[in-house]
Amino acid sequence: DILDLTCPRVLKIHEQAESYRDNGYFILLIAEAIHPEAIGTIGFCGSNSYIIENKDMINEAIDKYRNSECDKIAVLVQTTFSIQKFDEIANILRERIPEIEINKTICNATNLRQTETMELAKNVELMIVIGGKNSSNTKKLFEISKNNCKTALLIETYEELDNEYVKQFNKIGIMAGASTPKESIDDVI
């Protein structure tokens, strides 16, 4: 037996990609190009597609669209992509191509977790992010923490904590990546 454990939200993006492709759209995928979700999704987009990882890639993406045979353009986004980066890219695209169809397909849980991390990090002296160091989700939480808190740590297990270092902080925030086991979080706390 083969079980498909692909997230239903990702499967929905695949369906959207196929629909846009079949209806003659050029598809921009805002994503990390080497992320497995992006690799899978771009496979459903067809040849009239382009991955945008950052705002520096917008001009090339627009050129690809304008040089294609498509007269319609749509945007999809990796479910775990940075909300801030997405908003920045989407706003520039809207200014440059007013008729663009933009779908904010970032997962609600990702959106909530990133927003909570930003708010928490602004109100603590040390931010600890627990999760896999190769996890896209966890790396984004750490980046948000660093941008909003003077001191931030990214750890996978409690063994990575230096108790003497941590003791110097009075107010500590803890956030974990989406797939971090509860046991790991409890151990750190």
C-alpha cells in the first residue's frame, strides 16, 4: 500500500497550478527554489512558469512572462514562505502588473506562528527557537526572532542550551517549528 501524506493545502496548490496552466496562465511561484514543496509545485505549473525567491528576481520574472505566449498571469506561494517577503514581492508585482491574480497560499498555521513569533520576540530579551536547523519553517521563525529581538538562539535540543548564558536574561520567549516534537519543547522549557 502507498499512502500519500502530502499536506491537503499543498495538494490544493497543485490543483490551482494545474488549473492555471490548463487555462493559459503564466504562473509565478513565490518560493524557495530548492524546497521540496516548491520543486513539487513547479512540476504542476508547466513550462510557462517561474520561481521567485526574492524581490531581486522580479524583473527577470516579468521578462519571462512578457516573452511568453501567455496573456494572463497568476501567483502562487509556498505554504511556509515568509509572510513579510511574500507581501513585499506581491506588492511590487501588483504595481508592475495590475491585472495579476495573486493567491496568498501561505498556510494559516504558518501565518499565525510567524505573527506570534514576531510579537513575542519584540517583548523579550532572549528568543529561543526550537526545531530542525534544516527546516524551512524553523529557519523563518529564527530569522523573524533575530529581526525583532536583540538576542536569538536556534536549537534542536535542550542539550544545546548553555544554562549560565541563559540565566543572564530575565524575560525569555520560546517558539518551536511546526514539526518540533512536544517532548523537545517540554525539555527546553
